[in-house]
Amino acid sequence: MNIVPTFLATVRRSRHSRRNVRLMLQIVLLMFAVIALFAVIFHYLMLAEGHFHSPAASIYWVLETMTTLGYGDIVFTGDAGRLFAALVLLTGILLIFIIVPFTFIETVYASWVAARNEEMAPRRLARGISGHVIITSVDPVSFALIRKLEHYAYTYVLLVSKFDQALPLANQGYNVMVGELDKPETYKKAQIEIASMVAVTCQRDSINANVAMTIRRLAPEIPIVAIAQSATASQILKLAGATHVLQLTDSLSQFLARRVYGGKQRANVVASFDGLQIAEATVRDTKLVGLTIEATRLRTEAGVSVLGVWHRGEFTPGNPDTELTARSVLVLAGSTDHLQRFNALYPQPPVSGKPVVIIGGGRIGVATGQALEHAGIDYRIIERDPEACLADGHRVVGDATRLSVLMDAGIGDASTVIVTTHDDDINIYLTLYLRSIRPDLLIISRSMHERNLANLHRAGADFVMSHSTMGANYIFNRLKRSNIEMLAEGLDIFRLPVPPKLAGRKLADVGLRSRTGCILIAVQDESGMNINPDPHEPLPASGEIILLATVEQEASFLKAYPLASKPK
Ligand code: AMP
């Protein structure tokens, strides 16, 4: 960090800092004047005692007395001289030990710290940055997005309106810039004309709308990706100028509902890329239980590939000798045709009729209930607030931490519970509790923060999805260089252009899974989507690959095989 020029610039710019530095200089001058005066008085008092001392010796005596060193090599013998020595000593203590250091800390040091802080949390974008993503809110979605951007080596700037808020973030290593979100000046200083995108993720729709409008006035073309809390807000944000709007509540609730295995088909499609469908299918009540993946012959019989198997929230890549149990959930890849063949071979038994229990009747809980209803699955919502507006017949009022309330909702024979409160602590507590009373239950949980994912899994959740990851992936996908679908929290399917280091190489020679942990699902080129690529065929230089990987594996893939281009 080049602090000296910033310090000088701060002093030059700020009247307060200039005044401080001037005050410090005045005190130093005063100190020199006092030393000179004392040296003269010393000289004459010594003459009165019959001793001559040179000017250098006089200054030396004053300094040794003022700094309380007092070697005792030059001493007064008369009372006048001794009283003078006491005065010099007290003045020294006052000036050198109290006034000078305190003034230094208050003036020069404070300006220095201010300059250093400004260097860390500047009011304009650092030089040499372009193609950056401007992030306009400090919230869990933004932090998840930053992690993703860093993995992919994108530059970003996090706008923070208050300096006090920016500084701790800068200390944690975030690239922050201080500026008011509703001032066009801020975006000019963030170099919006050379940025690649703006992410508008504040939890208040009104703030997002104002931010989008401010940006649009300046940059008519830049993609603005916003997050809306409701369908109406989504329309308003589009009117305000947002290019893409994600209604997070809807997406999250659909994701949670999709995890409930009770639909009409055994294979539930959870992600799709053009012609490629990724689906999950339970194994229970089929003749697949007890077989190894190789013995299922699913590829020859239905055309689907088994990418892996879920068991209690843990995903294992599909090795030929992986054995399937009644609680296994297959992750399949194939075309619509292939999945239909699979569904015909392994039809879903009639829906059990036992309602799914949803805990929390907030927006996510209600939307999840609606998504289940749409899929023909019955549900009950436990909500502790008796005032909450919930449909009769689906509502159970009470605190879900009480066994009697859980029993009223039918926890005794339910097959699935979805925990949807916005408080991760409560979600972890409830998951632990539910797992202890019903070890066989399918528990699906929402989490607010990525950091609580591991605890929710450890508490016994089978599937977890967080707001922040979902929002971050949606925004990240709008950067176009990669396309990400989430299979579950922490496990993504993503599409990338074939990296130069892989172009023309055969999969069989690369050892992709052993090197990076990533599973290659499909290759796409001009001829279309190749779902089961031949490992002995070279990868096309201009094609795309679709991979399945955890966030860490994805990062290690990008490190081993960097992409050709950065976004413009
Ligand atoms: P939201 O704030 O939209 O995520 O909604 C969460 C909902 O869950 C609120 O309506 C809370 O009243 C409800 N809630 C939180 N904890 C419990 C609990 N222990 N039992 C039942 N409902 C709860």
C-alpha cells in the first residue's frame, strides 16, 4: 500500500488535516524556541556562578534536563540555578512527554490513519480495473456472489454507503468502494461504463428500484440483475430498468418442493440444459434396491446415465460398484425420452396421502405449500403466529419445537418435513429435534447463510438450500461465461466453453475426475448435445462441456484448466 502519497493527498485535500499538521509544526517550533531561551538563561546563570559554557554545552544541558536524563556532568551550585533547573525539568515533562506526543497522535497520526483507511475503502475504483461486477448491497446474496466471482477470477466492487461499514469489510479483504447508492456520481466513480454487470440485491424492493433507475440514467446498456421479494416488485424493478429479475422466494420454494419425492413421476427433473435433463429418482419400492449401479443396466435399458447417488444429504459420484439402498436417490442425466423410458420402467407408486409437513408459514413456507399443491401433494403448515393468513385445512397453529404441535400436524406418519423459517438457529434446532424423534424422515431445510450448511447437514437434514447461494448463482449465470444450475446446496451443474488446455484431448487421457473431482455429463458442439460422450473422442475446441461438481471441485477445475477469455 502506498500510504505516503495518500497521506499527502489527504493533507492537501482536507482543511481539517491541514490545520492539524500546522498545529503540530507550531508546537515543534515552540519547543525549539523554549530550548533556545532556556539555553540563553542557563548561559547567564552559569556565568553568575563563575562558569563559562559554550552555546553547544548550554543546549546539551537544557536537553538532558528537559528529557530527565540528567547525567550530572554540569550542575548548578546556587539556589537560583537549581530553581531554574527544576523549571526546565517540569517544562520538559510537560512539553516532551505530554503536549508533543498527544498533539502528534491527535493531528499527524490521526490524519495518517484516515489516509490509510481511505486507501482501503476508497471513494473511487482503483485504476486498471475493467469488466468488473458492481455489487450494490451488503447482504448474504452479495457475499455468496463474491465467493463465486473470486473462484472464477472476476473482478468486482462492493458499494457501501457508509465509511464505517466499509472499513471492516475492507479489513476482511473485500474490494469495497464508498458511495451513496442513489447518486449517479457513485457509479461514475465505480467506472460503470467499463463494468460488465450490476447486481442489485438489497432485501428492500424500493431501494433496488431507486438504484436501478439511478444506474439506467447513466448506463442504458449495462445488464442490471436484481432480486425481487414479490411478483409485483419484479414488474416494478423491470420498469425501473433491471434487465433480469429473480423472484427468490418463488425459486427457493420451488426448489424445496421439488425435493419432495411424492410426485406423479419417479424421476423429478431438477435442472435442464437445452436437450439435457438432470433428474432425481428414489430407489425405494423398486427392484433396484440392493443392486450395484452397474447391475441396474439403466444406461442400456433406459438410456439414462447415473451421475451419482444421494444418501442422507451426501452425494457420491456414480461408480459401477456403488450399491443402492432403499434410501438412495439416483441423480440421472438423459434426454426427455430417456427419462420417460425410466419412468415407464419404474413407475411411481400412488401418492401415500400422508401430508408433507412444512414448518414456518412465512412467504417461503406458503409458496412451498402452493408448489406442492401444484404437484398434487397434500401438506400442512405449522405456524406459531395465530394471525398469519394461511389456508384452512392446511394450517396448524403452534410452536414446532413442541411435540404436541408436531403430532397435530401429522409428524408421526409423515414422510417428509420442510423447515422454512428464516432463522438458521431455529432450523438447526428443529432438524436435530425431528431427526431424534423420526430417524427415517426426509428432512429438507432452508438456510439463510452458506456457513450454516454443514451444521444443518450434521443435524440430520437430507437436503439444504440457501437463499444466498441460489441468488448468487442466478446473478452469476447472467455473466454468460458459465451457466450454473444447482443440484443441491454446494453441488452445481455448470456449463463452460471447452478450456484451451482440454481442446482436442481425449477424456480417457485427461483423468478429469481424479484430477479435479468433476464429473463430465455432456459435451455440446455444432452437432448438438452428446449426453454420453465417448471417452476416446477428442473434445471439440469450440464446443461446451457440462460438468457436475462441488464448489471446491469447480474451483480446482478452473485452476487446472483456465478459461480462454474473461468477460468484456
Ligand atoms: P419468514 O420470515 O418469511 O422466513 O417466515 C418464517 C415464519 O416461520 C414466520 O412466520 C415465523 O412465525 C415462523 N416460525 C418461526 N419459528 C417457528 C416455530 N418454532 N414454529 C412455528 N413457526 C415458526
